[in-house]
Amino acid sequence: MKSLLVARVYLFFKFSFNAIEYPCALVHWYSTSDEPDRSTGLWIVEPETNSQGSRNMSVIHVDSILRGAHLLPRFPSDRPVYREINYTNTLDVYSSFYVNKFVDHHAFEIAY
């Protein structure tokens, strides 16, 4: 994906130091597959965790965010999709996602 990284933003905040304001975001990183999926041509991402199983999170400057990514869940073939799953909990329910390069022209040009 042209050296781009995917992260989930949990919180936007700012702080001041020496009278300079720094806009930041608390993010949870996603790891990217080595190559696109053969059947879809889309990159696959999974939430990163550390050795203790906790989320790999960081504070980053907002200027390092390029754009939003459209993530599509990789639905497991061995279980149904439940009605309780919706846009508010999808990132917590599924363990891997496709990065949709077809969401718009800019996503296709920037990331692929």
C-alpha cells in the first residue's frame, strides 16, 4: 500500500507545551498483509497486539493522518453474520479486514 499504515482513531486531543498547541490522536495500529489477497486484489489488515495481547496503541500528530480508510470485514465462512453486528461494533467483532481501494478515485490512486 505504498508504505501507508492503517490505524483506528480512538481519541482526538490537543495539549500545549511552551505555548505551542499540538493536535494529536490516540490510535490502534493495524498490521498489513505482505501482498494483496489473490482473489480480491485488496490488502488485508488485522489489529496489532503486543506480546501480552494488548492493543498496540500510539499517540500521533494529526498532520500524519492522510485520509480515512474504508475497511470491509472478512466474513468467516464457518458462522453466520448476526443482526446485532452494526457499524458501531464491526471493528471490535471481526479480526481482519480488506482495505477497499474502490471506495473512490483518490483511495485507488493514493494507496495502490
